[in-house]
Amino acid sequence: MDRPLTGRIGAGMSISSHAILAARASVLELCAQGQPVDIVLRDLCIRMEALIPGAVAGVCILDRSAKLFESAIFPSLNESFAEGIKGACVAQKPGSCALAIYEGTIVTSLDIETDERFLDVWQRLNLDHGTKSIQSRPVFSTGGVSLGTFVLGFGERRVFGADEEEVAATGAQLAGIALSRHREEQLRTLVLAEMQHRTRNMFAMIGALVYSTLRAHPDPISFKPVFDRRLGALARAHSLGVGDINADLQSLLSDILAPHGTAPRIDLKGPSIILAKEAAAALALAANELATNATKYGALSTPEGHVDVAWNILANPGDDDIFMMTWTERGGPPVSPPARSGFGRIAIEQSLKNAIDGEVQLDFSEPGVICTIRAPLTDRLGARLS
């Protein structure tokens, strides 16, 4: 028979295992119902607070790169508290949550006002919202991926006893379940939308290949071998975009862009870089999107158009070196900025951010589209061959 928890909360008060189990069951039921993650986490925090009178509970949520807090949920505090956490950089270790993620361990501050480990802005944020002691626990997926932190705070300087530790541990575990489900749903949505988009693009590209080949080779005898080569190159490009391989960047771009044109219309220049598997898929997707757009509307839609693709590694003293790749179109029709961001642009930005912590800048200048991709040269991207 399970022994009830015996940690004390004030005179004569303690939490039973039944109260913990009831809170756990409620949160898991919301997850099973498919409720939005913010609703699940709010319910979790409120139920954890109910177990320890006077406690304030919250969840700080990391972005996919695990470098920034993208949002926070503290249902019992003014929204300005969550806003003060949003965008905080983990590496700067401004407060207990960032330090908990950075070191992968539980961080407790029994007296926030005098705790010299943290920045003044974090201390002021907590004190202004009535929090004087706090504990932050890292939240992980079952695969060990950092998802955020579960936070338990009090409006007094307070030592965390057995009950507080039990509630905080339960909160962190349940937050991990809720955030893991949320990440999986985000990934499924993105993959489904990407597959639908790629299928539409594939049919559009086949049509474009047919018409462009017919213009240059109207005779059926000369048309077939040229079209077969281009269609085969398109199939290889598609395989690279969804495959599970390590690829040399030059070779990957050559295969991806072959259906759209070859030298001198497309010029590739840069050092030899072996890409990690997810990086290869993300860059293949980006190159295919850019080439498809150039073939439909940009430099590759006219015989006079050209595309230059150049990449390099930039030194970044004190931090990871920077990979930078620039796609430059010239000689095509005049360019004007699109009225809205289509899925192609969103897919490029999201896939590169998720795969390699990449940043994308698109410049729709009149002479031609310029796309600049920057990312830290880490194992997630790959390695430069000396």
C-alpha cells in the first residue's frame, strides 16, 4: 500500500498521494482529449497551486532551438510577468529558469532579492510580482529534449520541503507530457502541409518541364531524351529533399537545381561542406522552393536569367562560426515584393530554423530575388572539409 506523503505545509497540513493522483489524472485527461497546450498548462498550474496554498506555479516554454523562451504561462500572475520572460536568452542565464536549462538541473532561490547569481532585471521582475523565493525545474521530453521549465514560487522567503518538492516534480513531469504532445502536433501539421505543398509543386514543375522542353525541342524525337533527363533530375531532387542521408552541399545543390538549369545559367561556388541529415533535407527544401519560384516567375523563367549560389564559413570569435549561403537572381523579369507570405517561404524559414537554427532573409529587389541563409556551424548543420 502506498504511503501518503508526509511533508508539512503549515501547522498540521500535508498532501496525500490521492491529491497528487487526482491532479495528475485531470491533466492527463485534458491531454487525451487533445486540448490546446495553453489550456492544459493553465489547468496544470492551477491544480499544482491548489495543492500548496500560497504557491504560484508556472511553465516557461523553450523554442525549438532551446536558446530562447518563446512563451510562459503563469495563470495567477499578471500577464506582464510572462511577457517579461518571453524572449529571454538561456545562455545569458538571467534567472533561475535559464540556469536550470543551461545546467540541466533544479535551481532554487530561497531569497531572490539577495541572490547574486541572477540579473537585476530578473530579480526586479519577480519582486514586482510578489515572488520572493522560487524553484525552477527543467522539463524534458521522453527523448531527453529540453522543452522548458516548471516553476514554483512563493511570496515569502521559504525553504522547500518534501511537499513542495513533490508538487514541483509532478508539475515538471506533467508539463513534459503536455509539451511533448504539443511538439508532436506541430511537427505533424508542418509535415502534412509540407507534403501537400511539395505535391502541388511537383505537378507544377512537371508541367513547367514539359512546356520549357517543348519550346526548345518541339520535335518528339529530340524532346524525349531531354525531357527524360530533366524528369530524372527532378526525381533525384525530390529524393534528396525527403531522404535520410549525409550529403555534400555542392552535390546536393547540383542535383536539386539540375531540373531547372545548369552552368552557366546556374553558378555554384563555395567550400566543401558535409551536411548532417536534417540539414541536407532542410537545405534541399529551401533550394527547391527558390528554384521553383525562379522557374515560374524569376530569373529562370527567361533565357537571359541567371542564378548565383555562393556559400562560405565566417569566423565568429568567441562563438560558433557562421555558415552563410546567398541565392542571387539576375537577368529575369522585374521583381516586386509579394502581397503575402506563401507556404513556400514559411516552409523555408521554419524548416531551416528547426533543423539548423537558421535565419532567412529574403530581399525582393527589382533586379532579382536575393535570399540569404545564416546558421551556426554546429553538428546540427555539418562540417567543413579541410
